[in-house]
Amino acid sequence: MKYTILLGFFLAGFLTSNTFSQIQTDVVEYKHDKTILEGYISYDKSLKGPRPGVLVVHEWYGVNDYVKKRAEQLAQLGYVAFVVDMYGKGIRPATPQECGIQAGKYRNDRPLMRARVKAALDELKKNKMVDPKKIAAIGYCFGGSVVLELARSGVDIAGVVSFHGGLDTPNPDDAKNIKGKVLVCHGGDDPHITMGAVTAFQEEMKNAKVDYQVIVYGGAVHSFTNPDAGNDPSKGAAYNANADKRSWEAMRQLFGEIFK
């Protein structure tokens, strides 16, 4: 009996490691106008045929290990995940001040924000592994703002998910252009994006008759999905394991609906 149990554990471990070994991540260089961008694509190379694609937009820190990890998690679910580079190849801010400067360029120029992420969408659609009719976009913090603006631009994608992202827009009427479903995962105690902003966003979605959902996680503050945010909510940004797990499951449920 003991031998059988040990063999079972060995086989389980082998199958798990074999599954993970099928996940591949490649660097993808692409352009928006004259700006060279460097994204990352993650996929399960054991799968055959076209499958849904998911854009993944980084926080204000730019492309880093955290957003790459999220792409790998999506690849493990069977999607082709493409990490968007909003800033440009080699532009990786290292301090909050530098992050603010880079993110501010796009927050203050929404047409530029939309065009930059649209370049990544076009790149993903060209990939032979991707079904161009089954594409979604997710984003974290700054990236949450980006995917919502992408949806407001009227592109034909199945859905977007914002994790603790900015909700405001200079043109609320643009919500009428949204074609897919919208999911917002928000920290109930987020001092940076208040419940007043959530209420205004809900009115925007309601007026445009968008199929949307807002989930508020009590006790969670900004950056609740990122372990690197620390564990002190009093600082306004902190990891919350429960909110992280629940929001990821909410995303998976949405994808189950839109990628039937």
C-alpha cells in the first residue's frame, strides 16, 4: 500500500511538471507608429489549433516579472496571453516618481493610450495560435484603466477585466461603443479609487447599457492582487490573498461565458 501511495505521488508530480514544461514564453518585438515595443507571449505549446487570446496590461511599473507571471497563469488555463508594453522597449521605470511620469503620459492622452494598446491587440490577432474572434483583455492598476479605454474605443473584443484599476474617463459617452462584457474587481477600502468613482463608473455603464459587473472586496486596498505590494493596508496598497483568489476566479467565470 505504501509503495502504491508513493508511486501515486510520483506520477502526480511527474504529470504536473510535464504540464508546466509545456508553457512557453517568448519575447515579441512590435511597433506602434515609430515606437518599438517589447511584449511577451505565453502559451501552452502542447495545444493544437486556434484558441482564445488575452491581452495582459501591466501596472504603472511597466513590463515586469509580475505581469509575465499572470500571462503564464493564463497560458496554463489554455489561453494565448500577450503582455502589452505600453511604454516602449527598454523603458522600465524604477521609482514611483518615474512610474508617475510614464503612466501620466497616457492618462493625460487617452487617444494615445487607446492607440498604444490597440497596436498590441493587432499583434495578438495576427498570431496563428489565436482565434481572432475570441479575445479579451485584462489589466492591473494602470493597466485596468488601459483595458477599459480599449473597450470604450469600440474595438471588437469579447470582454475586459480591470483589477484595482482606474475607472474614470474624460469621455463617459464613449461607453456606448463597448461591444463586450466588462468586469471590474475593486478593493472596497482603496484610497486611490474611491467608492464615489465606482458609483460614477456604474452610472456610465448603466447609461450606455453595457453588460457589466463590479465586484467590491471588503477590506482590500489598492494593488490587492500583487504580493509585492506588501501586507500593510494602512499604506493604501497591500496584497490581499482572499481578494486575489476571488477576483481571479471571477475572471475565469467571465471567460467561461465569453469563450464558449
